[in-house]
Amino acid sequence: MRRSPFPLILGAFCLGLVTLSAANPPTWRLSFPELPPPPVGPLELSTPAAMTPVGDTPPMEPYAGEGIPGWVWWTITILVAVVVLVLVVRIAARIIRALRAETIIDAPKVDSLANGRGISVATLTDEELDDAVTRSLRRLDAAAHPGDAIVEAWLALEESAADKGIDRDPASTPTEFTLEVLDRTAAPPEAVRRLLHLYHEARFSHRVITVADVAVARESLLAIAGVLVGSEGR
């Protein structure tokens, strides 16, 4: 947590006030009242020694300051210089952060998918989609846990879309890109989104993925493959 320089500024200001007050003290004068003569009683005593009447006490001269020592001026100068330096550094740091943030905002987004060179204008052929479904089913059956099986099945589709060198929008995530590619094929949209929903639950939710979920994912992939078989028979 960064500390504010304002306590340092306030301390330097108070030190300056104390120093100036010590160098220019107020003028004051000390005087004593005139004392009355001692009373004389009826008894006669031996002749006392002559007493000198007490007159007015001369006033005290005001204190003449010797000026501000040189080390005080050096201390104040150093403190002011430190405060100014801290302020300059803080302002410069804010300007640099603002420039960096602007550069990051203007920079194109890049993710892990290869060949992301533009907006997707092509799609997978039926043969390529069939290969992607085959790869996905193989990953689904090879995983040891149900959650891992569904994640691997969807990632296999993402890899198939990336391996074909289809251009895409750099702002799209791998999942968005894959969904866009599949929407351009003959794959049934409901089967694709059912598989995508299972992938989100397996990867991002706290729900326990079961064998029944794996069976639903397999049915979704087989539905895509069935559409491809039907299109070949026509």
C-alpha cells in the first residue's frame, strides 16, 4: 500500500513555523513594583544600619535573536526537495500506467488457437467434420473420469477446427470460434450446444459429472455423425 506524501508536507510546514518563531521571539519587558519603606515600631532599638531605598529595577533588554542557523535552512530545503521529488515520481508513474493501459487496449487480442488471422469465412467439409467427431469420440472413451472425458471431447473439436487453418476473428475465444465453425456445417445445432453445455459444466461448475453425462455427450456426437451419414446417402 502506498503512503501519501501529505503527512511529510505537513511536517515540513510545521518545522518551518517552529523555526521562524524561534528566530523572532516576542518583545517583552520585566519590571518590579516600588517597595514601601519598612514600618517603624514604638520600641527603640539600636540604631540600625542605614538602609538604601530600593528604586525602580531597570527594565530588561529584549532578546535579540541571532537569526536562523544555516543547518535549519538546509534541512528545510532537503525536506521540500524530497516532497517535490515524491510528487514528480507519483505523477510520472500515473502517466506511464495510463500510456501502458492505452497500448494494451489498442493491441490485438491473441489466444492459443493457431492460424487466427481474421474473421472466419470458411468451414469444415463433411469429411473434416467426420474426422473431428471420430477424434472426439476417441478422446471421450479414453478418459478415466467422466468430467475429463467431456472436456477432452470438446477440446478435440477445437483442435480439429484449428488444425484446418480456418481464418478467424482474433477477438474470438477458442470455444466461440469452434461453435461458429460447427454452426457453418451440417451438424445439428441442438447436439452441438448440448455438448457445449456439458463441457461448460464439466470445466467451470461444481456439479459432479456422472457416467450419464458422458452418455449424453456420446449421443450428441453420434447425432452429428448420423447427419453426415444421412447426407452421404442422399
